[in-house]
Amino acid sequence: MIAKRWGFTYIFCNDLEKMKWFYSDILQLILIWDDKGSIGFKIGEHQLSIDYNEEFNPPSSKFSIQPGWKGGTEPRIGWSLECDKDNYKKIVNSVLKMI
């Protein structure tokens, strides 16, 4: 079988409210579900699911290496989002308001 698209990404956390805040308020992704144990976002045709797990061990806070870009130091899974210039500015401004 040849895959037709990348459908879902599942990640886990030990603080669902913090994840909801980051992905909704900072990255401004559209929340498509929110229940006691998980939240979900739609990014184009892709769906990101974030599930609570009290035994989750957060990884290092260091940035992931992203080939082709300067900066990251951790050899682990990384990701990026594509957005237009105006939305990029909105995301950056939401981060700057936190500082």
C-alpha cells in the first residue's frame, strides 16, 4: 500500500490546559474537540490529537534539530507549521505579549 496522506499525529502531555492554551492561544490553531482527557486540532487535512497521561515524562525543553535551519540541539522529533505572513505576525505578537 502507498500512503495517500499523513492523517493524524498523537502526542501526550501531563497538563492538558497548558497544551490547549499553547496550541489555541499562541499558535491559534482551530480546536475541533475538547473533552476531559484529550483535545484535537485540524491543520489543513491533518489532525493533531493531544491526550492527557499522568505518567507522561516531558522531554527536554531544548529545541529539536531541524535540518536546513540553524538553532536546534536535540536529536528528536520536530515539526513545523506553514502559514501566511499575516498569520505569522499574529503568532509572533501573541508570543511577545507573554514576555
